[in-house]
Amino acid sequence: MAEQQRTRYEDSDLYRIRHSAAHVMAQAVLEMFPEAKYTIGPPIEDGFYYDFDLPRPLTPEDLEKIEKRMRQIIAGNHRFERKVVSAEEARQIFKDQPYKLELIEGLEKGGFDEYGNPLKEKVEISIYQHDQFVDLCRGPHVESTRQINPAAVKLMNVAGAYWRGDEKNPMLQRIYGTAWRTPSELEEYLWRLEEAKKRDHRKLGKELGLFYFSEDVGPGLPLFTPKGEMLRHLMENYVRETQTRYGYEHVWTGHLVKEDLYRRSGHYDNYKDSMFPPMVDENIVYRLKPMNCPSHMTLFKEMGRHSYRELPLRFAEFATLYRYEKTGELTGLTRVRALTQDDCHTFCTEEQIGEEFTLSLNLIREVLGRYRFTDYKVRLSLRGEGGKYVEDDEKWSKAEAALRKSLDENGVDYFEATGEAAFYGPKADFLARDVLGREWQLSTIQVDFIQPARLGLTYIGEDGQEHTPVVLHRAVTGTTERFMGVIIEHFAGAFPVWLAPVQAVLIPIADRHLPYLREVAQKLREAGLRVEVDDRGERMNAKIRDAQRQKIPYMLVVGDQEMANGQVALRLRSGENPGPMSIEAFLARARRDIEAGD
């Protein structure tokens, strides 16, 4: 059931500590730059930031001084005092701060809060003061600065940020910081950051020879090497075989679609900014396909009259989609312009929603478990104020009720998030944590009562009348590219044996051992393993080090003794050295590791 008493970050002590640390930092900055203009300083996940309009760029030495001054302020044990003021009083307090005056105007009109977020209605204006620093703020804060552990606070870096995120506005300097309860928590967080840098899929992808980006091809369009393509194939083939076992059928619907279809489905109005520019041929406007659902629904319609006896129909497709992401938002494989989605659309009756949700849920659980994502939560994504949603309250209510019922009947713990729904219906989004505790949205199940009706989909019911089917949208790993980036970092490039592009490399001690190695390699390939023979002119130890850097699971070394006995000497990428064994014994071990998912 939904988490009715879920502890929100905004209500936690860490949120208060970080919010208060942001104010302390702003005080230190204003003391260093009395002419500075300050804007907003909210807590964020794992830390806080504050944006400033400063007379000069900040240096690393400046951050050290600001951090030192923050510790002195914290030691002063200053109370955080809240006071409600009128708009006129607020203007007088911040008369020399133009950004604050703009925020006050928004608060007065009920347009925006003190962070620039849209407001539904007018709210009271409040300020917080500690020591000599006053800020426009609704809180919450700690009672006094002594509740901030000075040894658990650190300023991280400075970045540029446009005021209110609009490039037409002034560029500000954003100081990022982090704050924790204890120094050990801070130390663990800094370790995670350092480890994340080592695991960065962009860095590892190049080191492991998996993919590249080229200016000649264009931003957001990855090029995959033979090893990278093998990894893609293994990922997609695993999902393909698994969902086939669950009763899903695969279709293919191409790369181009007439723009008119997206106008009728509702995607044009909601996604046109994410579509590549139109292509016109003989007065017909085409678009590169940014999503599959209208094509799958058209296929359902073109296949002729459907009976309730045929339902559910489950159309799955590994389709490459194209989205015109902004260049500045492209991030390695996790945000690209060409993406291959493990998409599926299930056409069913209202009565079948629960069963089909359970089927999708079990599939998702199996696949995430195979990739060792066992810590995940489910977000029920609903409509919110100001979003672009198709207006049909009755269908939305039915979809939300069906999704809640399916989650509850399957015993799924979930939390609700308004404003995160698709424009056509609510979603159950699966948010998984990787080994570093970072959260990724991977899988999704969506209930859609709206698009099937807009595109004229029908089936003949048991009563002999036409009915509109319900469509469940489902993705297991999301997109191949993004999921690849996630698992590269999740496994730090050391993929489980079943997933490794190269499972074993055969290394000769001398060139005379190569003919035997090639025979062994052929036997292993015939047994289904992916192997390479390292016949370079390098020394054996250098080849072993290279294989370990490539994170290849097995290294099979062969010298005179191994060749004479029909054996291989096994070394592992972990540094373990099990030693000589028969080819059959190695194959048995590899099969056990693959079966176990190691």
C-alpha cells in the first residue's frame, strides 16, 4: 500500500542542517563581499547550494576562507529566529537586494515562492535571522548553529547558474556544499563521490573500448565498438528471451512516422520540442520516431477486427528512437539523442489490468534481480498542477484507481508523486539504487485509457459490441544506452561472467604455445564462451595486467606444462590464482559462475 507516514526529506534533520548551513555560508560570503547580491539557497539531495551575484569569480582559496568563517559562525551558537513580515516590511529589509525583491513580488502575488517555484496561492512571507544574517525563507531550520557539526560540513565547488534557470537572465555563481550529522558520514559521502568518478561510465567506456562519441557524427549519438555491440546484444537478448518466456511477442515498426499520427495521439502537443525537425515529401510531413506507442496502436488497428478472445495482445519492440535533447543536457550514454527502448504495449480489457500488471511486475523483478538491483522503490506518478495532461477526468480516475489496486494487490510499497505522470496516464516508476546508493529510474508500468480512444482502437466484446481496449505501457530496463551507462557504473566495468563481452582471454607464455591455445579457444567457443587469444608480442605479465585492466573475468595462461597435460592455468581478474586445471574443469566452473550470475 502507499506509504501514508513516509518520512519526507523536507521533514528530516538532515534537511534542516543543510538548509541552515546554506544560510551560514551566505553570511560568510556576504561578509567577504559586502556588495554581493544573494538569491536562493535551498537544500538538495546530499547537500545544499546558494547562488550569488559577485563582483569577481570565486577561487579555491575563497572557498577555503568561506568554509573557515562558516566554522567560526557555527561556533557562535546563534539561534535561528523566524518572523512573519508584510510584503512592505520585506521590501524594506531587502531594499538593496534586487533578486530578493523579485521573489517578494512573486510571494505577494502568489506566483512564486522564495526559491522561484510556482505557487498555487498566496502564502505568508517570513524571514529567518541568525547572528547578523537575514534571509527571505519559510524554513525549516535547526534551533541554533550548534546543531550543525562543523566537522561534517564541506564546500564542494562553484558552478555557473542562470537566475531562475533562464539563459536570458544574469549568470550567477553557485556554491555547492554538503553537510552531515557526523564526520564519518561526511567521509563516507566523499568516498562515494570519489568512487563515482572512478566508475564514471564515460571514462570506463573508453578504457574498456565499449563506445565513443565523435564530433564527426554529432553530439548524443554514440558509436559502439565490437565489444560494446556485444554488450548491447547480451542485454537486449536477455530481455527479449525473458519477456518471450512471459508471453510477449515482438514487432517492428520502423524509424519514420507521419506527423499527423502524433497530432492525433496527443504527443505532438506535449513532445514537439523533443522531436527532430520535420521532413517533408510530397506534402507529407514525417518525423523521426520519438516514441513507439502510436505506432504499436496503429499496428493493432491495421491487423483487423479483434475479439475479446484475442486479448491480451502484448507487442514488444527494441526500437531506436530519436529525441532532440538540448546539447547542454547530453550526458554520456545516460542522455542521448538516439536511444533503443525495450518497449512494450499490452492491449487488454479493463478486467485484465490487474493480471497484466502482475505479469509486468514479475518480469521487472526478475530482470532487475539478474542485474543485482535488489534495492528499489516504486513511485506512483500522478497528475500535478501546471502540467500538460489530456483533460478527461473520468479516464484519469479509472486509470489511477486501476494502478493503485494493482499495486496494493501485489503488496508493493509505493509513494505518490504529483506532476510526474505521462500526459496520457499515471505511472508506476521503479527507482533502483546502485552499489553506491545512487537512485536511477529504470522500469515503468503505465495505464492508458486515453490514447486508445483517441486513435480509434476497438475490439468486439463478449456482448457483441465494440469496446475500447486499455493499453499498458511497459519498459523493463528503459533504454539500452542509458541502462548500459548505469550498469557500467554499477559493476565498475567488472560485469558478471554472463554479461562480460569477453569472458576469457588466453595468454601464451611463448609463441610456441599459440597453436595449442588456438585449439583451446575453438573448443571454448564451441561450448558457448566468448574468448580471445592474446598473441601480441608483449611479455606474459604485461598481458595479464592488460586483461585485468580490461576487467576480463578469466585469464587462461598456457606454458609447456599446461600444453603437455592438456590444461590451462586459471587466473581471475580479482587477482586470485586457482592454478592449472583441465579444459573440462574450467568449463564447468565457468558454467557455474554464469548460472549463478557471478
